[in-house]
Amino acid sequence: MTDEPILESDGGADWPANRPSLTPEELEARAASDRQAGFVISENFRRFSQRDDVFNRAWWDPEVMSDDVAAFYAAHRKPDPRKGDGYTQWDFALLNASWSVARDFAGRGMAKGRREGFLDPFEVFVPQAEQQAELPPVPEVTDRIRSVAAFLGADLVGVTAYDERWTYTHSADISSESRAEKPNDWLDGMTSVIVLGHEMERSLVQAYPSALAAAATGREYSHEAAIVTSLASFINGLGFRAVATSNDTALAIPYAIQAGLGEYGRNQMVITKEFGPRVRFSKVFTDLPLVHDKPTRFGVGETCNACTKCAEACPPKALPKGPPQEVGPDRSNVSGVTKWSADCNKCFTYWTKLRADCAICMRVCPYNRDYSKWRNRRFRDLLNGPLRGLMLWLDARFDINRRVAPKDWWRTASADSG
């Protein structure tokens, strides 16, 4: 299955040197899960150091550093609005408001050299109970966790086994000017990862690229900070270890795929049945006994093999048009995993010129639809089958994911509120 798409990882120490002492049965179970997920992982695999992601490279790597990078980050603290539609003071005001909760979480540990949710796990203030709660059978425990996660606001919930391959070899140190590596070795004893999916607002996604549309990302960062820490607090209250994470600690995409929440797409995103690519993920690492979900594949790989819409629409041409490859274009990509890999330098450079994130590749994706409507569910099912070519033609013909002018979003929002 070497023609199938895969996931995320890179860097760090050589994988064979990091391979744990698993039993033959555990190794076979992992191999079976990889096959189900469509993962093709070679002996060249290397674990990833967070210092090598493009956002951290912006602080130390001359290939990424620029005056535009500084201006991009400054715009999130002190916006410089302009006349262009989608970049007005109103648009930046909503963008920064959407990020406010996530930034509060990220800033509360800065004096201790921690940036929670971005470089470090969230600190949870509900202590782990000294006595563990009496547990019902493990399937019921898992069902209760799903119910609690949904109650707290998660849109999707999946559970998978802890897999050290996706844990960062090191975290990036916020207290270091060059984002030096620091240990990331606190996950011993964790057996499960609860992956939470958070839907991004489609009406805002349709306005990408713009500062207004970027509020869709910020809102989910804020949502997930509150939701994932609350779920970890609940598990701690049962007397089990639970650590809440967002972008920190480990790669989210492979865990989301292993937890059965979706498939990997050409646009570097997890495509879900429920929301297409409009999902952000957070994670809870725990030793609470849980039933693990299996990866699911419903045709995304075959569709992305036939579709290059995201690559064609990408302004800096950062997305690949060809088949999945084992080696990506820069050090922020996977090593030893066959997948579609973006040119992260080109992508992030374009973001910095906009002073906001882009996500055109999310907007134009044929899977970006409102699946509360039966006709879109029917479209998805046909797209995943023998009529794929016709569905892609219809998607291009009617262009339902064409950009919505940000000023029109404001008019619609105002009308809806009235």
C-alpha cells in the first residue's frame, strides 16, 4: 500500500535507537494498526523535535527568519489594520478576541518558562485524587469518557494507544532566545491518548485568506484549551493520571488518524466524515484503562490521489501535486514516512506576508461542506466511490467553496443577529 497517504513526524534521534522493547504481539498489533491507518513507515523514520517545526524555526533558522515574521507575530499583539477587505480593525479585533482564552492559558506559566498549549502541556489545577475510583467494565469507562468529553464541548472523540513514535524527542524552550531543546520525557506509564476534535466555523473558513477568517482558528484554540483541561481534570478526580495537551508534546495528526477520527489528505489535514478538514485537535494522555478505537478509511486517499485542487489553489505553491513521498522538502517534514508533505518555508512565508494564517487549502477542499445537510452527505458518499471523477467535476463546475468576501460575512452576521 505504498501509494496511500500518511501522517506527520520528523527529526530527532534515529528511530531504531528509540524503538521500545515491545513484545512480538505488541509489534504485530502496531503493524496492523499502521496498515489500517494507511501509514507507510520505513527504517529511515526519525522522531520529531518540536524545535524543528516552522513556527519555532522562525526564532532560530535563517531560512525562515525575516522582518515579516516579526511583523506577523506583532500583528497578533498590536494589529496594524489596513483598508483591504478582511484586514480592517473590525477583522483584527475579532481575530485577537478569538485567541484571548488560548493566550491567557499560554501566558500564565511564562514566568516559569512555560508556554502552555504551544510548547508545554497545560497545567491542570484539579489534583489527582489519592484514591482511585471504583471502575465499571472498561467499555463502560470509555463510554463515560466520551460522554463527559461531549458534555464539555468536544465535537469529536477518539481513543488510541499511546505511541511514542509521535511524541516529540524534545520540546522547544520558550525561555531560550533560539528555542533550544528541553526534555520531553514525562509520559512514562501513559497507556492511552484521548483525541478531541473541535469544529471550525465554516462561514468564517469560507472567507480565507483574511484576518477575519483566521478567527475560526483562534476560536478553536480557545475552545480546546478549556475543554481539554476540563477533561484532564475530570480524570485526575477519578485518581488517574491525565495530562492535557494541544500543539505541545506530540504530533496530533497521527494520533487523530489512529483514533479513527479521519484520514490524511493532500492538504496536510485530517479529513473527517463529520466536518471534512475543518477540525482542530487536542489530546489527553492518561493511564486510565480505556478501549482503543481503530483507524478508519473511507476513500480520502483515493480522492486526494485524483484531486489536486488544494495544490492548484495554494498561492505560494507549497503543496505537492504528485504522489506521496518519503522525503519532504524541508526539515519541518516527516522523515521516513510516505505522505504528502508541504514546503513549510513557502507556506509560513506567505502567512507572514498576510499577517494572518491562510488555509485556502482547507476552504477549497471538496470535503469542506456542511454535513448537516443530506445532499452534502450524499455528495461525500459518492465522492468516496466509483463516481469520484464526476463528483470532482461537479465540485469544480459549481465552485461552492469559492471565497466569501469578509464584508459579506459581517453583513450576514449582522442580519442573523437581528
